[in-house]
Amino acid sequence: MEDNRSRLLWRCRRGIREMDIVLQEFLNQSYDTLSDTEKISFSKLLNEADLDILNWIMEKDEPENDGVKNIIKLIRHSRKKN
């Protein structure tokens, strides 16, 4: 399991520093509480382009995939708590 987390942490490293922080904080603070389905959706999110993820997090656009859309909502919610 730790090996998977290390891979996810590496995949959270993006070309935009702010996104690195947002995704890594979400992984460290919320990932363990996600359902298996949500974990798969988080992994799918990490396959997306940086600018798409940024636009989704900033509420400028929404992903088409419902699972990814749910993860984006969870990330936004976690950011509001901080």
C-alpha cells in the first residue's frame, strides 16, 4: 500500500507549483478516507492535463467524468476547510 502512495505522491507533482501543493495536501489529508471507487477516480484525475485540473479546481470548467467531478468537489471542499 505504501508503494502505491509513493507512486500517487509522485504523480501529484505537476508542472504548476500550486497544483503540486493542492494535490499533495489532498493526498496526505484525505486519501485514506476515500472509498475504493473514489481512489480510482483520484488516480484517473492524475491522468488529466495540468491546465484542465487547474480549471476544474478553480471552478472555471467541470470534468465530464462523474467520478473525477466528485473528486474535484472533494478537493475544493478540503481547500475551503484549510
